[in-house]
Amino acid sequence: MSGIYVDQPEIKQKTVSTERAQNSLWLVKVPKYVAERLQKCEVGSKFGAIQTQRTPAGPEFTFEVEPKLCEPCNGLPACPSSHTMKLGTLAGVNRNLAVYSDTQDVINIEGVVKTKFDVMQRSDPKSSLSYMKLKRFEAEKKMDPGRKIVITNKSHNNFKPSNVSREQMYTTKAEREEKLRNKRTRLDADAVESMILRAFKKHQYISQKHLVAITGQPEAYLKGFLHKMCVYNQKTPHKNTWELKPEYRYYESDNAGPSEET
């Protein structure tokens, strides 16, 4: 036995046997429905037969599939049993196609492809009718949608109750603890008014954002005190800031009190 060794780092080394490398083989291309039935055929069982007929134009080959394998099965319709074999040519003059079998320790070269055949269904009425039914079934199967609407009288509850809130599902524990620490609690009215007055002792004009940070009160709750005690400036130069109403000011004019804005 002559051979060479295949050396690849990730693949186990195997011996390549070339004893049957001179065998001449046929490359036969069959339709898809024939290939599907061939794959389901039991190993060692007869699948079909090739017949040869001599004619003035040359030999003609026909391929007959076993009738029992052409019967409807697994939802598939019957397929044609009689086929013609058209002799083809291998593309490329110097192309060599080989067939090999891989065993546990040896890779055997079974032969070289010398002849190519294309198997096609015959043009007789019986085969044509069977073939058309098969192609119609395949076309309808492709157009069949994967999802279908089914009307039922039984109600289905797809929602499963859970004791986990939406906030717990989409936030981390650290984020929830940080939000809890920053949660603002409402103080009584006197304490809030005192904080507002102390803030305006330092600055005459203060933005709402800074007042929320200084008092530590919820913005909606603080707004009620601001409307009661302050005036909102909508014009320059102190636009979008709050200023104490005259009755709450401890200074008489802008020149007598603080003028710093924050």
C-alpha cells in the first residue's frame, strides 16, 4: 500500500491510501426530490436501476427509481419514477475530481470522476403529471406563512403576575439605594419659609434649581411657597430667577441690600 501522510496541527495524522485511485467513477446529479428519498433509503437496500439502450445516435441511459420509494410519504406527494440521464462534460480540461472515504485511521481515495450525468424527469404524460403535482406542492409550501391566526373560544392569559416591580427589573440595587438616599421629604411650612428667607439674605435673585438644592424640598412642593413669597422675573437682566416680594424683603431698595445673583 502506497500513501502519504496528512500533517495538520489541529487534526489527527492519518494515512492516505491510493490503491483505488485509478478507478473511473460517474458523477450523477439528481433532482432534489430524488436526493431526499435517497437519504431516507435504508443502507444496503435497492434504490433504483440504470438501463442502457443502444441507438444510432449513441447509447441512451434511463434511471428507474423503485416504485415503493416514489409513493406519497411524510406529507410529500408521489414523485416520478422514470428519469432520463443526460451525458454531460466536466468543466475545465485539466480538472480532476476524486472521491474519498474517511475511516478512523485511513483516508481512502475511491477513484477519479471521468463521466458526468444529469438526471431529469421524462417528458411522458404520466411522469409530467406527477412532476407538476410535486412542483405545485413545493410552491404552495413556500407560500405558506410560518405563523397562522387561530380563533379559539378559550381565553389565554399570557401575563404572569410577579412580585417584582418594573423599577426593580430595570435598575440595579445600587441605583435604587442612591435614589432612596436622594429622596426629598417635605418639611413643615415654617421651616421651608425660614430656609427661603435665609437664602435670599445672601442673594437677591436665585434660580429655581438652586432653591431646590438649598432647601432640599420637592420642586412641586417648593413652588407653592415661591408663588406665595416671591416674584418670578421674566425679563433681563435677571430673567428666569426668583426675587422676594416687597412685603418679605428686609431691605428697602436694590442699593441697600444684596445684589448678587445665583
